[in-house]
Amino acid sequence: MQNDKSLPERNTIIFAWVSTLFISSLPNIIWQEFFGPPTIWLFWSKIILLISLIGLSFLWTPAKKLRVYFLLFLILYIAEKLLDMLGASSLWIRWFPQSSSFIKSMFGIQLRRIAVAAIMVFSLLAIYRRPNRFFLVPGKLDAPSEKLLFLIDKGTSWKRLSWILAAMITFGTLVFLVLAGRPSLSQLSGLLPMLPAILILAAMNAFSEELSYRAALLAPLSPAVGTGHSLLLTATYFGLAHFYGVPYGVVGVIMAFILGYLLSKAMLETKGFFWPWFIHFWQDVAIFSFMAIGSIVAGG
């Protein structure tokens, strides 16, 4: 009887993993590495797949718990596509040309990402009614942590742990960026006037990514597949999405996976948004700083 009862739960977990990999950046990475830039059919195939998965959730019990998860992915992808179309419009290109300064072009990108995050907030409110149900509250800032291998001791307060993680992750990122970009002293000296804009851009990026790729996924996943698998699933999705980011390639995926796991852990254990955003923000400050001086570019 125990095995029979656990079978739907096991099927839900397997189904969550398989479907997440198919709707993640993995197909795009494989296609681009072997055949060139993905064509529009790959996007629409994911949309059709998501609609099919939502339909399946009405017919197959193991998929039922994942219905909201698939629905939120569908909303996210459509919102991103619409905002990408806006970004390709002649009006937007006139406002934020790619040939302009890093600050101006990145501000255009971040405005579109914030718009996507706003759409996700409205969607989550429509589904969950209360912000605390999808972590859009500060959370319990001094909540105790659960043990994580030899890295985090059980019971350590997130009020202390978040500062330590922010410092370690940002320092590690800086080391990588210095070794990879090898900026000159003249480049670094030109960074200071751009710092206020970089701080704003980093805050925007950290908010939009934590909302769209963390809170919006953890809210439906955690009750469906449990804490452990929801941590791994969101971290895997987040890692794959950074294959063409900074850092680039497999190293970038691994680093983003570790970061995603820790941020998801912080969000679940504090039941809030603040500490994941805080940690993410400082790493983005480091990355955007090196991008602003031209020492590092996304995708290589």
C-alpha cells in the first residue's frame, strides 16, 4: 500500500524533471551548438508543449499538481516574447540602441525584464491572492538555515549567513572576472562615474530574475515535488539559462546552478524575497561593472 501511495508522487517528480528540461534552455543550447541560432519554431514548440502539459494535467493525476507550474511558464514565455518584440521595434531601438553606451543599452534590457516581472506579479496575485504565498515579502530575515553539506551548519541565522554568502559569491565572481577579462588600470579608473547606474541596473536585474525564475517557480513546485527537488529543479533551470551569460559555457552553468540553489534555499527557508535578492544583487554589481568597462561580454 505504501508503494502504491508513493507512485503518483514519484511520477510527479519524474514528470517535473523531464518536462522542465524540455522547456528549459537545454534544447536551445543543443540546437545552437550543433546547428546554429535557434529558429522561431523552437519557441513555438515549447508553447505548444506547455499548452499540452496543461491539458494533460486535467487527465493524468501526477500532472495535476504541476498545472500552475506549467501555466506560469506559459505566461512567462509569452511575456518574454512580447517584450522581445518590443525590444526589436524601431521605436525601442531609437531609444536604446545597442551601439550606445553599456548603461543606456542595458537600461533598455532591464526595463523589459522588469515589465516581464510585473506581468508575473499580476499573474501570481491572480492565482495565489496573497504575496506571501509566492515569497514577495521580506520574509523572516533571521530564520535558521538547514544544513548543506559542509558549507552551511544547521541553525545558522540567514541574517548572518546571507552576508557571508554575498561576500563569498561576489569575491569569487570578481576573481573569475579579473582572470578572464584582465582589465587595465585605465578601464578600472573609468568605472567610478558609472557606479550609481550600475547599482540601479544590478538591483533591477536581481529583482526581475528572483521574481520570474525563482519565486514564480518555487511557489507551485515546492508543494508539488517537495523542497529537495524544487531546489534542484529551479537551480538546474537557472543554470542552463546562463549558458550564454557571464560567465560563459559549462563554467557559467555550474556557477549559476550553485548560486540558484543557494538563492532558492534562502527563499524557501526565510519564506521571503529579501535575502535572495540581496545576495544576487551584489554578484550582479560585480558582473555589470566588468561589462560596463568592456572587460567581459555575455556569451564569451
